[in-house]
Amino acid sequence: MSPADRHLAAWGWDAGFDATFAPHRRAGLTPTRVVTATAGDYGVIAPAGERRATLSGRLRHAAAAPT
């Protein structure tokens, strides 16, 4: 686990998540944990601190579609 990600451990981030995320990290992405969700607005924790996030319309539509 990288030093920048250690604060995510309080939100359940562990070595397993870190290993699974490794290919995404190599692609330049940053791990983030969703900690609150209300009506399409999400609170997320990232190495840079807490942020607000929303889903794109395309992702929201895909998530609502029956499987």
C-alpha cells in the first residue's frame, strides 16, 4: 500500500484492494472510497482529502437498466 493511500485504511482499504487496484494506478488513476451517498451525490475519500462526486448520465442510466 502506498503511503498516500494509508488514510484509506480507516475506510476499509487493505492490501487486497490495493493489489486489485494496481493496474488502475499504473494507468494514472487514484484510489477513492465512497463514504456517503444521497440522491446521486456522493462523498468520496481520496489521498487529496474528501471530495464530492456525481455519476455521469451514461453510468447512471446503465446502472438503472435491468440486468
